[in-house]
Amino acid sequence: MEGFLTPRELSVESGWPEKRIRDLIAAKELRHIRVRSRFFIPKDALDEFIARNMVEPDLLDRGRG
């Protein structure tokens, strides 16, 4: 499938452990499609996941310590 990667391929490309990718799929936190027993992930799905979960620093709390 063009434009899609298997969890193993995404792991190799991203450097993330395959188990972590499969855990994100199981938790429905990573966009994917299931074809029978195989999972395919759009190439940009990991970037989307990171963008959705990015925590921005709270600049107002910088003076506390």
C-alpha cells in the first residue's frame, strides 16, 4: 500500500520501538488502518501524534523554583 507503513517499517524509519508503535495502535492513539490481521500506518501519522501531544512550556511558571 503506497503511502503506508507497517509497524515494523515505521519503527525502522522513526527509531521508535515497534512495541511502542503497536501499543499506540492498540490504544487508538495512532492513526492506522487494519486489513484483516495486519496494520498499516499513514507515513505522517507519527508526526500527527507528536504534534497532538506536544507540551508547550508555561512561560509564566519560569520564575518559580
